[in-house]
Amino acid sequence: MTPNQMKIKFAAQEPAFGLSIMFPSPQMVEMAAGLGFDWVLIDCEHGSISLESVEHLIMAAQAAGLTAIVRPPSKAPREIHQVMDLGAMGVQVPHVITADDARGAVAAVKYHPQGTRTMAAGIRAQGYGLAMNSDDYIEMANRETLVCVQIEDAEALENLDEILKIEGIDVFFIGPSDLSQSMGYPGNHKAEPVAKAIDETLAKIVAAGHTPGMPASTDAVQSVIGKGVRYIYTHIPKLLTTAAGSYFDAVRGSSDEQPR
């Protein structure tokens, strides 16, 4: 296990930029590193990534120098334990609605005395027991693993003040898609009530001295950085859409310049 570079960046108030991957492609992870991303979100809630694929994607991330964060299918402790044992440096836990949910996320990631993560000899995260002894691994794992909780339900907004009090959470992430649906505007995070709720939630997170997270496409990234967001990722389809748009704009521009 190595120091978590994302936590180092957040301590320095610097943003960390990630790429969300929803399909099992170690090659895409390698390309993310070459493109300049700091981390990858391995998304098991959406997409086609199996538990076995998670391990391969984490391996690719580690080999490429990226931090691997996994979004488990749910907030169930067992699903968090599994991806942590495979070597994830942290999790992004979906649908955290109450303070108890947030407390449970921390407990599932951390070993005693900070949590109740289950132990097993020879797990990959510990280098199969060959890289370090259990005492050193537990101390380092509790220090370096990252806990991100997703605030993406209207009910969670009502409980935000209590959620923000839970110790051990590194990132409070706003999920605009599910939040918009929960507020009655499915898929429209720019609807006035949703946009207002997002801005107010970001302000509360920052005021409490915590790190906010949000996804951001090319046209929104400077805006979210300006609002204090430091945990930022974009999706492969968004990235390709922007790149393809630029490419075909160039194609059309080149065609327009041809003599007739």
C-alpha cells in the first residue's frame, strides 16, 4: 500500500481529477493515466463491472500510478469489504441518506478502532501478507483509505447537518442525476430548485471545513472548482463527446476551406 495521493491533494486544497469507468477495460485505465488524470472511479453501481473485473482494474490503476476508488453496487458493508480487500484505495458509497448510513460507510472501510472492517489473512490489499505485517497494514490502511459518501436524495439534504458531523469521511459527494430525480426533476440538475439545492449543499460542506465532490464535464469544471469542489470526475462518454465534437468541427472547417 502506498500513500493516497488524493488525500495529499485535498490537504493542500488542490483538486484531484478522475475518470469514471463503467465497463471492464484495464486499457482504458492505462489511457486515463496517460491523459493526465489523477484517479479512476471504478463504477460497480452502474455498468458491467464484475467483482473479478474490479481487481483487474485496480491492478491497472496501481501499475499506471492512479488512485483507484470504487463505487460499490450499494452501501452494504459486505460489498464495501470486498472491494477494499482487492486493493481499492477508497470507496464512493451511493445513497447515503442518514448519519447512521454515513457512520456505517466509515465503519466498513476502516479497521478497529476506527471501524469494523472484516479481516482476513493474505488479502491482495495487504500484498497477500508478503509486503507488510498485519499491524503495519492496519495502521496504514486506516490512515490512507478514502471514504466518500454520496448525497443524492432529497431526504439526505434534510439530514445534511448531522451527516457532516460524522468523523472519518473525506469527501461529501453530490450526485446531481439522482438528486434531480429525487426532487421531481429527473435528469434536469439545472432546474432552479435542484441547482439551488446543489449550491446550498456545496456551501454547507465547504463551511464545515470538508471536501465536496461532484462530476463535471468540460463546460462545467471551472464552475465547480470555483465553488470549492476538489473531488471531480468526468465520464468517458462525456469526454468522447467533447473530443468528437472538436474533431468533426475541424473536419467541417477543413471541408469549408476546400476550393469549389
